[in-house]
Amino acid sequence: MLALLLSGSLQFRLLGLYKLEVVRAVQTSKFQILIPQSLSKPGKGYDHRDALFGIPPYGGSIQQQVFYADTDLCDANNINAKGGYPQRSDGSAWQTPFILLVDRGGCSFVVKVRNAQRAGAAGVLIADDLCLCDRPDCKPETDEVCETREPLMADDGSGADVSIPSFLLFREDADQIKQALMNNQHVRAQMSFKVPAPGARVEYQLWTAPSDFVSRSLEQTFGLAAAALGDRASFQPHPYIYDGISAGCQTETGEDECFNLCLNDGRYCTIDPDDDMQSGSSGADVVREALRRLCIWQTYGTDGIGQKWWDYVTAFIDGCQAEGAEEVEGEPVQLNFNDPECVSFAMVVAQVDENVINDCMEKSGELGETSNVTNTLLEQEIKDQKAAGVVLIPSLVVNGAIVHGSLSFSTVLKAVCSGFSPGSEPAVCLKCADCNNELDCVEFGSCRSGPTGLIDSVVSGDVPLEIFVGVLFGFAALFGCVLCIQSRRQQRMMRDQVRGIVADYMPVSSQNTRTGDTSLALAQDEDDGDDHGNNGYDNGGATTNSSFSIT
């Protein structure tokens, strides 16, 4: 419990220090009203804030009609899709896809957006219920307060299943849109997503902590994309370390008040990875691992790809699990950050020179629980962190802009690829950014999923033309054989039906032995005769009983 209180207090203090820097970062999205023109804001569109969950379609946009929900969307069983505004005379439900506007309050942002997603929404707009005190048009009503700080649309911890984007609109803007909808006006809006694209090379950074389980999947897989992007993109990892002095972990006399969450007498801190300050790994252990990864990057990441850094992190995640840790669905596997043997093994797997890395760590400055000295690498990370305006982890920064939403392989690849200027995209972006399975495409070099996967592979040169033509001829031959068999089968069935009809209406005695019989009984087809080609007659010329004879 003490660890939880200390960790929560530390994070809360840091959020208070940096929140204003985050919300003023470079915007990676735009919100605009297209219809009616009276609500349109030419240029940058409406001021808004992106949700820190969901999957924004970077490089794309959503243009749909807007509906205003007349409920708070907090109860999934109480969503009236036939209600809201504008009102429909025929009582029809919201026509999917649509953008849903809903009032803030009553439950978390994630709950509202999730329920809107289940109702068929392609995007969500949250209308703030309070105005910001420092905005000139903020005029609180009687007995009403204003917000002193901009709200963050943060994940409540359950937003992994949310796949649609959402924005927070400031009250003054949201009120105008709501009024138009309540007057039964049709409103059409656009939510677009794009990172700055200054040229033919993209720079992107991943801010995360070694103990952060949300980014583990990305760290284990995106090395493939980094290699495929090659020198067209420059990657840099940033281990997120708390500034213990600013957070109050170091007293005026230099004492550490945050115990084993920090190193160097409270200078460099992070939360306890297993929330147990009495046993297991500590925050101080995670700080050491962060410095180790910084040194690995400095040694092997000068090419902007850092394949050995990716390999080491993957080997560490796969092999350094805490003793007794079991993988439970929905729960992260705890890692062991204080096992030197495991660290050495991960370096061997990644072909990292452990002596070189240890030397780098020592040269950057002494690191210990009671060493009240600065570490050059960790100090630089804290400065970079403040300059980038990063508070929440994991965070992705592409061309100086913070990318919002769930940091899946797909989202990150799309965000990085959208950072190239038009016409300068590398081959991996052209092949894989719009593939149904981006990871599979990057791993195998072509988009193999979806109905156009094989054609895309031929166009890109990944599948030889002769193989493609051979496959087509094979399918054509197979289809021809099936068609031929089916045709013969239908012909035989038709003959059987005709013989049956004739037999019903023109009965012929099966005992007829007259030579040269001229009845209307049909002669057997050669396929239906005996095995000796006698066409229903024996060698003596007398008729034999056929399968079509009627008694």
C-alpha cells in the first residue's frame, strides 16, 4: 500500500508539472464542420483535444453526419439510437457510419466512446460541460465554476478494445454545434489525422519505461518495420525517468523521501514495477535498466535503426520474467529487473558487448541509492522529456508531434508513413500501410491478406509473373473440369426426366418381344447400355429389360 501511495503521489506531482506542455504540443489531428457553412472555421478548424486511446486512422479522415445523443452513454443498455438530434420524422435510428456528439460527465471517456462504438459510431465528440477559465469567451453561469486546467482524455485502463477516434470539444464550440443539431439542422463534420510531413525522411521517438507493459508488444515487433524503413527514417528510444527533485523526492538536505523508487538520493525515479516495495524489483532497478538501454542505443543505434537494441529488449521481455510469474489473460507478466544473469543472457542473444555497455554506464556518472551526483545520460533524458512535452507513457512522437491513441503496430506504422511528404514514401509504406495485416506484410515483404493480396504481390514484384500466370491457368483448368462434369451430369438428369415422363404417359410392356418394335419407348443412350455395347439388345436380337421399363 505504501508503494502505491508513493507511486501515485509521484505521478500526480509530475502530471501537475507538465500538463500544460503536453496539451500545447504539435496537433496531429483536425476537426472541421463541413455543413452548414455557418459553423465552418476556415484554416485550422476547431480547437480540440485528442483522446489518448482508440486507433486514429493516420493519413486518413472520417467525414460523416453528426448526431447528438440525448443520453450520457454511460449505460450500454440505455442507448436510444432512434432518439437524439436532429430528430427523424420516420423514427429511424442513427444511420451508420456516423459521428456521435455526447455530453461529458457521468462516467469515464472510455465508457462513453466504447458504447458509441457499439452503437455504430465511426468517431466520437465529447462536449465539455465546463469552460476554461483562461479563455476570453468563458462566461460561467450563476453558481457555476470554470476549469483551471485543460482536461486530458486519458485511458481509464480499459480502453484497449476501443478502435475509433474521439475528440474533446471545448464548451463554447460544442454549444454552437449542439444548438444547430437541436434545431434539427443536418451537420456534417470531418475528423482528419496527419503528422507533420516536412520531407522525405521521418524522425520518430518512443517514450516508454522498461517496466511499461503496454508498449511491450510494440517493442517486440516494430524492429522489423524499423529495419524495413532503413535510412528513410530515424528512430530513437527514450526511457521515461521521473525528475525526482521536481517531484519532491529529494529534500533540501539531499535526502531521499521516495525510498527505493529512486537512485542518487532521489534524483532519478520511477514507479515500482510490481507495487511491492518490500520484495521483487524496485523502481531503482528499473532506472538502472533504463540507463543500460540508453547505453545500448548509444553504442548500436547510430544508424537510426538500432537492430541490436530491438533484439536486446525483445530478449529481455521474453527471458527475464519474474520468478513464479504466470501469464494470465488481460494481465501483464511481471519482469525481473534485478537479475544480472538474465541481463547477460539477453545481451548474448542480441550479440551486445556487455563490457562496452557497463563501461558506458560507469562513464555517464555514478549511480547508486546514496550517490547524490548527476548522471549525464539521465539528465539529458529529463531535459528532452520536458522539451517534448511528454507526460503519459507510452508516447510516440513523429516529426515533433505526439501521436495519440493505442500504440499498436498498425497505428505506429501508419503514423510514421504519414510523416513522409507525398510521393516520397518508402516501399514498405506503399506495400504495407494499408494492408489488412501490416505486421505480416512487413515480415514477409508483401501484403498477403485480403482479396487483392496475390495481385499486390505480383505488382510489387514479390511473386514472379510466371508463377502468377501458372496459378491462374491452374484455376482456369480446374474450373473448366468442374464445369464439364456438371454439364454432363445435368444432361443425364434431363434425359432421365424425359424418359420418366414418357414412361408415365406412354406405357410400354416390358414383356414386348416383337421384332422391330415401333413404340415410343426411347432407345437407351450408349452410356446407359450394357458393358458390351449391345445398346439394350442381346446377341439374338431380342430386347432385354432396361432400367426405364415399366411393368
